[in-house]
Amino acid sequence: VRTMDLRERKEFEARVPEIAAAVEKKPVGWINPRLVSMKELPKDLAVTVEDIDDAEARLERFAPYIKKQFPETEKDGGLIESPFVEIPKMKELLKERHGCELAGRLYLKEDSQLVIAGSIKARGGIYEILKYAETLAIENGLLKTTDDYSILASQEFVDFFGRYTIQVGSTGNLGLSIGIISAKLGFKVIVHMSHDARQWKKDLLRSKGVTVKEYESDYGEAVKQGRKESDSDPTSYFVDDENSRDLFMGYSVAPRRLKKQLEAAGVFVDQDHPLFVYLPCGIGGAPGGIAYGLKTAFGDNVHCFFTEPVDSCCMLLGMATGLHDQVCVQDFGISGKTHADGLAVGRPSAFVGKFMEPMLSGIFTTGDAVLYDYMRDLMEAEGVFIEPSSCAAFAFAEVPERLGDYIKSQGLEEKQENITHIAWATGGRLVPEDVKEEYVHTHLA
């Protein structure tokens, strides 16, 4: 990891106005100058459409197991999926209270309601553990891909998986998804959590039989310690949120299911009906996987934006400088401390930023205080609760002029009334009632 000196920092601030604004804690909208059309992408991408096919097939194989172990997935046939709803009243409040007049229609993708883990991490986290369990069982002659995977719920498999340990570093939601599914399969589980993680998430994990190790330092240190402990145990598997392709693949399946939901809602996506999607971003795995899945599903007709808290805007800094994981927020004097606990990451993924560089449309950032305002607005307007972290998905509303600049740059001005905007909600289902109340009454200066 490189160290940035003050002279280099000042050069970046002078060259990239969005970086200078972020240092001053102002919300920004950064338009990616390296975006290219899908046909111009390199041919040797690290992840391919065939990899998404493979992930989708694996989730189908596990559906009988998921349905058996988690009856709440019965209606979706053992698939872990979330609702897709239009939020017109929220669109009105964004105009009325935040000065964002959004052309087109606004929808919410409610990964905040995903069963089992209650957040977007139910996609990537659960997928990676299922893949690891499948690999172990096949390598040991206990399972074939043609089997009915509901047999994995038997005591024989629980005992078998009990010989292995899963470890992960997390600020909260990834730890929940990894912990819940791993413990259900029978694995021993250790979740290494940073100081940003909410107490209720630690308590919930412990109630599932998961060992939670707490660190006074940040997310990066929790990951480092988790990796170190796992590496010293030959029966331990470490979920590497910083670099994991398996996590990425679990997320990348989501847009294929969204495509069916769009069709069912009568929403068209083509050259004349663009799709704009806003994805809350921490280290980058979840939004990166979903954005890649979106680009493979809709091509140049979809425009993907990451959204971050300004106090922890690591992906903005990584992509705007071109340094990716070789830069952290502290290099620019930014604290990395944010109320958006699920996004409290100081250094971006080594893999995701570079991979998404030619595909990402831009990044929006938001201050913590506004996250709570968006949360209350959504509850008032639509009767929907999502975590404050999730509300970063509305960050575009703070700098609507930058969204307008992007629309102009893409030649979409005459089509903007046809744009379908999707705010991708990332967490909320498992939040206890007393914590919801605390959120509702949180007003920051």
C-alpha cells in the first residue's frame, strides 16, 4: 500500500474539483470520464456473462435447500428475492424538500426486504458460502450437482460442515448474511467487526451461535485480523470482501431477476427508455456486482451510479484519482467515520474499482444528516423503512445539476421524461423496533 504525500494530495484536489469538495464535506456528483460503450470493453474481462450463468445455476440448485431451511422463501421457490415498487410520493418530496426535480419515474428496489439476512448482502454473502459448501461436499464425495440439494439440511451434512470454520471482516450486514447461512449449514463462524458495527447486529449474530470479535479500529483492521486468523487455520475459509469474485457473482445475478420485474411492471428499457440505477457503495462488491449484471442485461441503455457518504467516500477517491485501492480517505484528511455504518469503509476494493472503471457512469456523495432526512421522507411518503445507509441511494437529489450534466453529456435531454430511476435499497428488514425509533429521532447538525 502506497502513502500519499501532501503535495500529491493538493495536486489531485486542484485537478479534480469533486475531490476538493469532498475534502470540505460537500456532497458531490462525479461523472466518470473513462466510461465507454459496452462494445468498446476489453475482451479479457476478469468476469464474464458465463460466470453469471454459472452463479444463477448454482442458486437454482440450492433453491430446494433454501426453501426447506427458510420457509419464508416458499413463495419464491427457494430463491432469495426482493420487491420492486414505484415511489411517486417520494419523488414529490425530493422536489419539495430537497429541490430535486426528477424527470421520469422513480422506483425502489427493496433489497432492504431480502429474507434471511435483511439486506443486499443476502445475495453475495449467502452465495459465496453456498458455493464453498457445495465445493467441500462434492470434493468429499457427499454430493453431486444432480442431487436434490435439500439433503444438505440433514444431520450428516451439518456434522460434516461442523469440521470447518468460516471467517469474515464486516461493518455489519455482510457479517449477518455470512453468519446466518454458515451457522444454518453447520459451520463454525467467526465474524470480525469494526467499531462502526451496530450493537444489535452483533447481538443477533451471537444469538445464532456466531462468535463475534470486536475491534476498536476501523473496518480495514477487522478484515486484516480476520484474514490473519483464518490463514493460520487449515480448516478455515476467509470471505474476502476486498477482493472476492464469488461475492461479486452472487450480486451479479440480481439484474436478471430485476429484468423480469421490470417487464411485469410494464417498464421498458431501450434506447428511448433509459434506466438509471443508484447503488449505495462501501468497499464496492455489492454495487459492483449488480452494476456489472445490469450492464450485461441492458447494455448501454442502463446508467449505473455508486452513492457514498461523504465522510467515507473511498470509491470516489479511488476512481477519481485512478489509484483505486492504493488510496484511502485518510490520505485526504477525511475521517472515514459515518452514521452509514454499512458503508463505513476507508479503502475501496482492489478488484471492483478497476473492473468497473469503463462501465460506471458516476458517483454521488451525501452527508450523514441528510440520510436521516431521506429515511423519514420515505417513511412518510411511502410507508417504507430502510436503514440510513440505504438512503445513500437518494444522494443524487443533493446535486441534481450534476445529474442534469450527465444527462446532457449522454444526449438524453429529449428522452429524460422516459427515464426509469431506481434507488437500490440495501438494508432494513432486521432492524429492531427500538433502533428504528432511535433512527427516526436522530437529527444531526
